[in-house]
Amino acid sequence: MSETKVESGKITEYMGKRVYDFMRWRKFATVLSVVLVLASIGILAAKGLKFGLDFTGGTQVEVGYEVTPFINDVRTQLEDAGFEGATVVNYGSDNELMIKLPPEVAEEETRISATDQETTTPIGDKVVEVLRAGSEGTVTLRRVELVGPQVGAELRDDGGLGMLVALALVMMYVALRFQYKFSVGAVAALGHDVIIVLGFFALMGLDFDLTVLAAVLAVIGYSLNDTIVVSDRIRENFRKVRKAESEEIINISISQTLGRTFMTSFTTLLVLWALQFFGGELIHNFSLALIVGVVVGTYSSVYVAANVLMALKISKEDLMPPVKEGAELEEMP
């Protein structure tokens, strides 16, 4: 029984597995990827990221309630008292809240206090006073933390530098492990995923803080793992499959890893959806960034990395081990 089945000049079955013609849609996928990346860059340039307290600086106030509060009511109380732009999330139990105040709000409240009173009322005490006025039970101030703009700028710069270093190391690793054409494809896929995730956050106006940055770095790792698996199978099939074009070998390789890719992405998304709905507001953006990244990363490992290999005209000769000098002469009788 033949291991290979050919229909209409293309391999449709190999080693008992169905071979899907993924590369048939590579031009459409290229247009889609270019549109998404350019749109994301345009949104980032026009709107920019809405950096959270970790990057912009500001005040973080943790309070405890005797009676479980409604978060929307707490937000309304703070807005009515002049604390506009305050972020309120559960922290720990349902009776504990974390309130994040933008730096301009904290500075304005401090300036007003200094003008109206001989001594300045600490911003944490002012927040608690407002909350006590609208609460049935007692409200306790647990902790006040100030994040300066200088620290926030350093975190932002270090985070961006960390992503660039990660991409550079990935390119070096893939080039040494496989071949430079694979490294170009892997980095193109990773850059594609990161830009789209950042563009999504800019479009939705969601807070971009350290947890989201951690999610973006996790997306890089996830997407790289999937790309490495596909690349390893492509290299193996280029050396094993005879009389097949590059497009057919890539189709065979992606089809062979399709089940593993689908199950990995599906089980990962199940966990992320659970975090999204039941993990609380504190990690809402973290799980959302990972959900977008996993979906886009699964797509890019199939089409972006493979498309780059096709564009660079990957061939068997690129992956054959180099012949040592003088080896041919030694084999001659």
C-alpha cells in the first residue's frame, strides 16, 4: 500500500493522514495579516496605549469593608467626590478593594487640601472618608502606595527593551537550531502576534499594566513553541519526503501537527476563559491579552511563519547537512 496519495497533481494523503492544502490560501492570509498589522500600527500611532498605574505613576489605595460593597457604587462615590478616572477592583476577598488613582487626580486633591487646610490630608484618608460616607459598615484603610512617574517610565522602557531582547534571542536560537530562513519566519510571526495584541488593547482603550506586559511576553513564548513544533516537522519532511515541492511539504507538515496545535490551543483557551469569567477584575486584562495572543499565535504559526518560508524559497538544499571537505574523495574506491 502506497504511503502517498496524489490527486490533481497534489499530495492529499501521506502516511495514512489527510493532507490539507493550507498554502492554497496563503495569498489571502498574507493580505489579512498585512491589514491587521497596519491597522494595529495605525491605531497605536493615533490612540496609543492607555498605560496603567504601573507605568504612569499615581496612588494605589487598599481598603477593607465590613459589609461587602458593590464595585459600581464605589466608583460612583469616588467620581462624585472628584476622583475621576479611579480604577476599582477586588483584591483578595470580596470585602477588600484596590483603588488606583491617576497621578493628576492625586496631585489635584493634595493641592486642594493644602489650600483649604493648614495641614494636608493624606490622599488615602480622603478616599476612606468618601467611602465611609456611602457605606453601611466600617471602612478600614489597609495600605497606601505611591508610584512615581520616574519609576513608571523606567518600567515602561525596561518592558519594551525586554520584548526586543526576547525577539533577538529567539531569532538567534531558531537560526542555530534550524536555518536562518526559519528564524526570519519565527520572528515575523512573533512580531505579528505582539503588534496585533497591542493594537487590540489600544483600540479597546484597556489599561496596559505590568500584568498585560507579562501576558504579551507569555504570548511570545506560546507562539514560539507552536512555531518550533511546525518548523521541526517541516525540516524533517524536507529530508524524508521525495519528489515533492516545498508547498506540498509544508502542507504535509502542518497537517501532521494540526491535531496537536488544535488541542493545545483549545485546552489553553479553556483555562483562559475560566480566568476571564471567574478570575476577577484584577486579572481580567491579563487573561484577555492571552486569549487574543493564543488565537492570533495559532494562526501565525500556520500561515505567517510558513508564508515567510515560501517567500524565501525554502528548499531541500537549505536543510541538507553540509558535506565535509574531502569526504567525496574518501568515498571513492
